[in-house]
Amino acid sequence: MPDCSEPYPKATFIPYGNLQLLIEANGLTMYVGDDLGQATNVVQAAWMQFMLARQINGHKISDDVVFFACSNRKQDAAGVTRFLEPLKDRFHTIVEMKTDAEQWVKWATKNGLAHEVVTWIRMNPQWLDGFKPASDFSRTPTPRAVHELSDLYSQNIDKSMQLRVFSGTIGTEASVSFKTHLEYYVKLEDPDVILMKPEKAKIPDDPALLYALCGALAAKANKKTIEPILTYAGRLDKDGRGEFSMLLIKDAVMRNMNDVMQNLKFCRWAQEHQEDLAI
């Protein structure tokens, strides 16, 4: 016979999905609330139970769980109204993240972004994060938008359409700057020709042209081309362009490290220049 001593059935909350993982975690676990600033007050208030009581409907959250949250700022026009003050008070600290062009260039080079875009940012770091909220459909450059620019440029868009398309990604002002940068590449000697005769190839006097050329050569780095790249870099060093010499080799290594390291001559060179080559 069923037990009818209770006037109504009792419901028990059974954690599932991510909530269950928070309870059962037995190793360091990061739980990230992305775009938490866009959440309603009700959702933010629910997070306070996580943060302070460390419970989910009576179930204890594992001590191995650490809470993080990410958000845009109110002035970024991303739909953030405000954070509940008690919720902010439950975090140990609030850190504002800022872009770093030098770090971005290293990341972009290692991850194969178009070298034309990478050299543009290296020469014009202000365009990596020129974000300004707009009330219409115009855009301004951000690290995400610059990454998208690299993807678009790699699609070989017709030159007559480039400015219009790029403006829709990074804004008109930044697009004009990038298009001007691309004009340098028209003035460059063919990188393939330089790699065939690195001991005789012309060295540009214009630093902007040399920046572009180093990027174009580094993009072609592999276990075969690294030797002529070393030859050309050696000429840059002798010509008093040591900073460009090392820039060229570092970018070449970051572009295709696994393949380049298969070249015995380069490995010997790298051993002799360990401190200079530190990436």
C-alpha cells in the first residue's frame, strides 16, 4: 500500500548538466559566467547564491570550483546596464583587461593571420583597439574585427571592393590606413625572387617597406626557405638593420616553427643565438 501519511508529495531538486559538475568536481575547476553584465537582476541575484552560500538548492558546490565572470563595460554599448552591488562584492577582485599590440602580433604570427594585417598592426598599433561605440551600423577596429579583417583579406576580394568591404569590418578610417599599407607591397621585390638570390636582393631603404618585406618573407618560412632567409637576415644585420634581421627570423620561426626546426643549419644558428631568439 502507498504511504499516504503525507498530504502532498515532496519534490527533490536533482542537479544536472553543469550544475552537477559544480557539485561533483574533484579537481581545480573554473566556472565562467560570460557576459554576466547583460544578465537581468534576477539572474545576477541567483549568482549571489553561487558565490556566497556556494550551494545549489541545498547541494554543496565543490571546494575545487573557482568562479570567474566576464563582461563589457556600460560605456561599451553592449547591453550592460549595471552589476548588482552585492554581486560585485562577492568577487575577490575586478580586473580590466586591455589589449597589448606586441602580444597580439606574436599571437597572430603564430596562428597564421595574414602577414599583411600583422605588419599593419605592428606599424600602426593604435588600430588594434580603436573601438568607439556608434549609434548606426558603422564599426570601429577591435582585436576581433582585425582578426575578421585577416579572414576577409585572405579571400582575395577584388581590389575595387576592398575598401567598402574592409570598412564594414574595421571602419572607414582604419580601412584607408590598411589600404595604404597594402600599397607598400606593390613596391616590394617578389619574395620568391629574394629567396632564390638572397645574397644579391635589394634591401629597401624605407623602414615601412622593410617591415612589409620581412613579413612577406617570414610568411614563406619552412625547412627549405629558412636558409636563404638567414642569408638575407645576415645582410640586414651587416647593413645596420639588426632589429629587422631578428624581427624577420623571429617571425619566420613563429610562423612555422615545427618545419623550420627540421633544418640542421638553422638549429645550429639557433643554438648560437639562443638569447637573441627568445620568443
